[in-house]
Amino acid sequence: ETATLRYPIICCLAGFFAGMFGIGGGIVKGPLMLAMGVHPAVSSATSATMILYTSFTATTSYVVFGLLIKEYAIVCLCIGFIATIIGQLGMGVLLRHYK
């Protein structure tokens, strides 16, 4: 099948661009997994995990080179955490309402 070649090539390109431009590979691979027929919850969790590793690696490089401004990092961490909670709760409400 062509899918045997097409999907790995797309994933390799997504990984390449994730590394070159700092985008999360999960942003590209999530919709790709949905197109492959992967369950949406599995696709979402896998994408989030890929984005977590990409973000952790970028943060680690900033720490190693001494470029991390701790005050900004703390503010961004708090905003990200609160936004994640709001997003999760909001999506839970929407899913229960429209299911």
C-alpha cells in the first residue's frame, strides 16, 4: 500500500521541521493519526506527549546556555497551567453537552 510509505515519510518531514523551526511534531502528527484512523483520544494524548518532549528539550537548551529568564519562565508556567485547566474543563463541558 502507498500508506506504508506515505505516512512514515510525512512523519520524518514533520520531525525535521519540528527540529528546524521549533514547532511541535505533535501539531502535524495529530491530524495525520486521525487521518490514519487512530482513535481521537489516542491521537490527542500522543500529540500532547510529543509536544511535551519538544517543549522540554527547548527549555533545557535555554537553561544550558543561560538564556532562561526565570521571572518570565515562572509567569509563563503559571499562565500555561491555568490555561490548560480552563481548556480541559471547557472541552469537558462541551463534550458532555454535545454528546
